[in-house]
Amino acid sequence: MTATDRGEALVPEDLGHVHLVGVGGAGMSTVAALLRARGLVVSGSDAKEGPAVAALREVGVRVDVGHDAAHVEDVDTLVVSTAIRPTNPELVRAGERGIRVLHRSQALAALMADRRAVAVAGAHGKTTTSAMIAVALRHAGLDPSWAIGGTVRSADPVDAAPGPDGAQRGAWSGSGALAGARHGGGDVLVAEADESDGSFLAYRPHVAVVTNIEPDHLDHYGTREAFEEAFVRFAGRVEPDGWLVACADDDGARRLADAARTSGVRVRTYGSSPDADVRLGPWLVTPDGGSLEVTGPEGDRAELRLAVPGAHNGLNAAGAWTAARLLGVAPDVAAAGLGRFLGTGRRFEDRGTAGGVRVVDDYAHHPTEVAALLAAARPVAGTGRVLVLFQPHLYSRTRTFADAFAAALAAADVVVVTDVYAAREDPDPSVTGALLTDRLREAGHGAADFVADRVEAARAIGAAARPGDLVLTVGAGDVTELAPVVLAAVGVDAAGAADRT
């Protein structure tokens, strides 16, 4: 008899042989690695080879390239994400055989079942905040597990505790392809909680952190009201002895905090607002990042000295410090742990320097994220210019937020926009990156160009760069692959670029 037969939550031992469709993705690969570390037989399939696929094989996960019904003949549980189409042959065969099918979030919920879960949600900042919490807890000796959609970088060595078979220690740690997954020996599991498709409602967190509730994913929710209601339901799933941690500086998160308190959920807010439970001092820029002081409700204080730039990261760190405190970490120990955090993959990630031009990659794909990124980049650039290669993500998001994207990108000195990265959406010929550059030009920005081909766009931004400039490759799609192209093109047409700007 399984847990579902008894009406209880699933635990990993209920799942048997687990097969994950699209296992090479950032979210799916972390779940696969953690399931394997818990001693399960794990397999998967993906459309192509990749670093995560190779790393999974190293820890004993069988991965087939290509999707085939034959892959699921010997499995007990199939795990899919929202991106998997109903016509996928493995999903179809699972239905024919009556195999249990779980969404990725349900598989992750099973991994949380015997842990104190920390689930971090929000339109922006959840990867960084999750990683900050994980690093702080590990520094404090709690030996946490984590499932985070980006490489976790720390000044402390990030070793992975071995699975039950004692093998493959560290295979998804450090700077490896699966560094977003760690199986620790403690009772805490830190995870990103993806609100994009409502799947975060599968979790029963001990601590739920909400960084903000700025409308996004309206292709799924339809309205702001529906989006915010999903967060109310998320807060309602916090364990009775748990906490909701919410950012008081965000209107949506503040409304959530008020609603949660009314329904009996314990709430701890953080922010620069005078009525926040954890209050932030001013953000001070330092050569290595920045610092700020935080003051808790019991008068406990700490100075957070961070090795990552941007006031938005100061806010993320305050949320992480608050969560760590609620898990029993002392104020100064939590602060010291946050000082060991070096960032996550694709969040202001340095990709190299050529000809005096530095190239940094970032995942920002919403106007608020782009604006925060450029605000952080300006002091880093110093006397140099800030140049942006931006790849819009999703046709629906590009259309909905075209004006806001243009307003955010206007803070850059030079902007090149490439065509839209479709991700899970079907093509929409009426929506291109030109929507953004047209608006930039209409607003008087003289250095904004649309170059549909992403490689040509990378060459264009590299050629426009001069010594001392900072170039940002920005977006949630495959723009991350273009840093080498930008670096190779640096200085090719610098004189002409200077004349144009």
C-alpha cells in the first residue's frame, strides 16, 4: 500500500523506479540528483546531450537521448514538467500502462516530506534568495539539502553529502553542472518554488519566503488578481508551526502578509519600510559588492557584507537572513554565512574580459529585473559605459511588457535586442524584439538596434564596445551561450561605434 492509497503525502520510498522526461533541464536535473541521492533507481530522457546529462550519468542516473515509449516499460513513476506536451511518447505510454505520473513539483514535495522545507517564491529574486539561504545554513552547520535552479557559488567548499550507497560524493557540487542540487544530512531542504504554472501549491513549507508578487506569467493566470490569489493559497500551505517571510517593500507581498496574518499564519516581514519586522539600513556600495545593516524584531542587529552587487541583492539577503533566523541561526552567524555567498550561475556572472571590455551574463527576463540589473551594473562600470545584449523571453511577456522593457533598457548606453526566445510558446510573428527598440527610439534613445539573429546581435554589441565598457548578455534563453561571441568581436568596430554614440 502506498502513501497515496493511505491518503498521505508521498515520500521518496513510495516512488520506486523514477523516470524524468526532460531530465537535462535545470529544475528536473536537481530533482533527479536528489532522488538518486536518496537511494532510488532513477532514469531519464532528454532531447539532447548536455552538461547536466553527463553529470547525472556520473551519479548513476541512466539518461537516454531522445524520447521513446520503450524508456518507461520498467518504471514505477514518471515525472514531467509543464513544458512536456501531452503527445510525448513516454507520457502517452505511461498513461497506457497506468504508471503514476507526477509533476516535477510533486516529486520535489516528496523529497520535502521528511524535512523542514524552505520554499522561496516570487516573480524576481527567488534563485538568489534560495541560494543565499542555502549557503547561510550550511555555514551555520545545519548541513541542508537544496534544489535550486542555478549554480550555487560559495567561498566555503560546497561538497555534496553522499547518497545511501556512499558513492559519487560531490558529483553535483562546487562548480559542477548540477550545483543547484545538494543532498545534505540535516533536516532542512531549501527549494525554489516556481509560481509560473501554479505548481508551487504542491509544497507544505515550514518557512515560505515571498520576495515579491509583481504580476508575471499572465499567460497562465490571466489577471493580477488570480496571480495574487495563488500566493494567498501558497501562504495557506505553510505548516502550522511555520512562518511566512514576506518583503514589506513590495505592494503585493505586503497585501499577502496582511491576508496571511488574518488567516492565522505567522508572518515575519522585511524591508526598508518603517513598519517591517526586520528593518534594513541604507545600501552602501563597496568595491566587492555592498553592505547594509538589518535590525530584527527582538532588537538583534547584524551587518550584511555581500560579495554581490546591487541594492536588490541587499533586499534578497535580508530575506535570507530573516529565514535563517527563524530556523534558529544566530544573527552574526547568519550574516557571516551570507558574506560567503558568491552568487549563482547566470546572476551577474562574469564571463570574461577582452580588450579592456568585461562581459557579464544575467538571467533577467522581466522589466523589474532588467531595471535592477542595470542599476547594479552602473557603479560596477565606473567611468565606462554599460552595453546590453537583450534576448526577450516569451512572446506573451514581450508583448505585455514592451513599454516597461523599453523603459528599463533605456538606462543602458547601448542596446542591441535580438529576436524572442519562444521557450514553451508557439511562434507569434507579430511579436519581435523590434517592439522594444522601436519604443526606445521613440523615447529618444539613439543607440538601440534590433538584430534578429542572435549571433549577429552578439557580434554587433561586441563591436560597439570600447575599453572600460561593461557588456551584459541578458535574458532567460540561450543568450547565455553568446559571451564568447561578444568577447571575440570586442573592438572590431570601436571607432565607428564611438561615432554612432
